[in-house]
Amino acid sequence: MIPYARQSVSEEDIKAVSEVLRSELITQGPVTEAFEETVAQYCSARYAIAVSHGTAALHLACLALDVGAGDIVWTSPNTFVASANCAVYCGAKIDFVDIDPATYNLSVPALEQKLIEARKAQQLPKVVIPVHFAGQSCDMKAIKTLSDEYGFSIIEDAAHALGGQYLHNKIGSCQYSDITIFSLHPAKIMTSGEGGLVLTNSQKLARKIRLLRTHGIEKYHELKEAATEGEWYYQQSRLGYNYRISDIQAALGLSQLKRLDGFVKKRHELAQRYNNELAGLPLMLPWQNPDTRSSWHLYVIRLNIHEINKTRKVVFEQLRSMGIGVHVHYIPVHTQPWYQKLGFQTGDYIECERYYKEALTLPLFFDLTSEEQTKIIDSLAEVLNH
Ligand SMILES: *Cc1c(COP(=O)(O)O)cnc(C)c1O
């Protein structure tokens, strides 16, 4: 089966990880620091903090912005559940903004409309989490303008978008946001096995995120009490977590970062070939906003169900039986049983639900061969034309 996503691990990557295994420190140490500095430079952000998962990065981002009970957080329903769960972890109320039918990202007109109503009801969000779906940036300039007008903070969920660009900046520069997070899960653009990153230009937020990454504990050298106590002394000043990454993982991340531009370039070539060769089929190709340069985490087509006389389920199953590991991104978060218990209902976000019924993710990853891609294209044509 050709999977929809797969990590690419080189001999160089393995060598970098082995070196850490032979060294003194294997948990968070100098390699993690080097990884953080290199990521910050790559994205032109002032601070980067490496953590255990993208989900931990989202949780820490919310905590750093003081999201808590009584606060409201908005995100897109077309995302992985983690984008919404992070707000719930903090005790906040979560709500969703419907998607744009062309990009499948959070819709800016829908956001503006919802803000107007929320202001009247005195229910404005404290934080909005735009998700750069499939690696294509949201319209960050417009979202930032609304944040200035309505006073919310912005966390970019860029789990899909490491290596992508918006206008003239790398995603992660935080030019139009307070914080950006990345995931380093093996299915994403590059990996550290498991891992996540939090980027910000704010020294205050960076400090808080570092503190909360390790139990809310400050070490002796950061404390004035250390003089009267001793070198063993530490102090827990806030309730934090253990969201550290290990140097073993950071070594893989640092090594993969050297390959990142190559990963994205190859993904562009593969996406371009799909665009060219699928153009005549009864489906909608993924539209690209010219302000963005996607990292192409996912290649998602929308089936023209009426024309093909087959449900998405049948198309999915026929392709799977032919060895094509197609997938679906995403089941709208508000339709998940746990979210329905919070009061959300099917029908709440029409564009997202309509999109979901027709969406199909085709395999796209760095090591996908030309022969494999030919097989995918031919199989899809066969399934849709018969
Ligand atoms: C993968 C993903 C996450 C979570 O990242 P993990 O590293 O798996 O915890 C968050 N948001 C989105 C949009 C994702 O795709």
C-alpha cells in the first residue's frame, strides 16, 4: 500500500541521532538548544522552543496567553482535534469559524461576521487559532487586522506548514501573530520522531513557555534565593508540565531541518504533476492563493460526486483495494461525539461539512517515486471514469 504520508530518514539523519546516543546527555540539552536556534533563524522569529509534541506546543501557547476558565477560543472545524482540544485543556470555551470553500482554511468573512455578533453578545474570543490547512497559509494580514480591531490574540497552528511561506516571510516568522506552532510528527513535512515547536517574537511569552515546559520550575541560577539556599535549590512558581523533547529527537529534527527546503521543493514538483495530470477528471484541484507558498503537507482533491455517480466511500475503498493509501482530512471537529456532548451539532458549519463529504487526500511525500505517482493517477482515473 502506498501510504498518504511517510517520513524520509537519511543515513545522515541516523548518524546525527547516533552521535547523541553516544554522548553524555540524551534528554533536553545542547542539541535541543542548537535545534531551537536554527529553527528560529530559518523562520526569522526571535524565539523557538522545542517541545514533546505539536499538541504540547498548542497547549503551552494557550497557557502563555493566559487562556483559562471564562475565556473563549475560536478555531477552524477543518483540522485535527488537537487545534480545539488545547483550549479545552485550559478550561476555556471553544467555538468554530466555518471554512473558505476555495482554500479550506478558516474563512475571513465568516470570522468577521462572527466577531460582529460576538461583540454585541459580549462573547468575544481571547484567542483565535487559524490552521494553515494542508500547508497553505491563512489570510494572516486580514486576520491580524481583525485582531487589532477586536482585541484577540493569534496562535497560528502551522502543524502542516513548516517550510511554507506567506507573502515574503517564512511561516513561523510571527509577523501577523503572537505565536506559531509546528508539529514534528512523522506524517508532517519533517520529523523528530515526535515533537513540536513554539515560535514567538515576544521575550515575555518565550520565557513563560520555557517555564511551563518544565513543571513551572526555575533553577537556582535564575533565582535570588539561591544565594541563601544552595545549588540544589529550585522553585516551582507556576503549575507547568513535562513537555520536554529529548536531544535524541532534537538531533533528528536538526538534521531534517537541513533537508527541509529539499522536502518542500520535491512536494511542489509532485503537486504540480498531480495538478497537470488530474486536470481533466471530475474533481476540484487544490486552489492556491498567490500570496502563499504552500509546504504541500497534503494534496486534497474534491470529488465531483454528481458527475461520477459514486460516493466518496466507494472511491476510497476502490483506491485502497488497488494499493493506494488515500485518506480523508478532516472529519469536522464539531461532529466528533465528544464535541457534540458540548452542544455542537451537525449542520453548524455547512461549508466544512460539504467539503468533508467530497474530500480525498492523495499520497504525497518526499520519497514518492514517479512510478508510484503514475499508479496513483492511473488508478484514480480508472475509478472515476468507470
Ligand atoms: C498533527 C497536528 C497537530 C498535533 O501535532 P502532534 O505533534 O501530533 O501532537 C496539531 N494540529 C494539526 C493541524 C495537526 O495536523
